[in-house]
Amino acid sequence: MLKYYPQGTCASEISFDIESGIVKNVNFTDGCPGNLEAICKLVEGMPVKEVTKRLRGIVCQNGTSCADQLVSALEDAHGKQLVPK
């Protein structure tokens, strides 16, 4: 289980696994429970590249969002520049 500590969001931690380029077991600590549960279910089993393509740049507050911070977490874990910005 990988852990990431997001910046500028209500969530204080994102935990997840990446298996053969596939996102698994995403969990957010704190934040908006309903929205974050939905994000977790939607990205489960999705390729890292697809998650980054769909969620990068979504803004809630402070110029970022929990979804955008998930992209940062995945990039940190899986390698930078997965898809062009």
C-alpha cells in the first residue's frame, strides 16, 4: 500500500496500490466522504494513464482538488509525465 499526503485539500492522506499499471484499493482519509468514495470506485481497476488523463487539473479549492492530488500521487508512485500536460 502506497501513501501520499496531499497539499491544499481537505483529505489528509491518499493510500492506493498500483499493480501492472492498474490503480487498486484507493482510499482517502478525511475530505468529502461521498465524493471521495465515488472517485475510489470509479478509478478502481483503471489504468494509471487513464486516471491521470481524466482527473488532472480538476480544481475544488487552492488551485487543486482531491482528484487532482490523486494524479500527483499516482505520478509520484508510477513515474512522471504519464500523459502530456
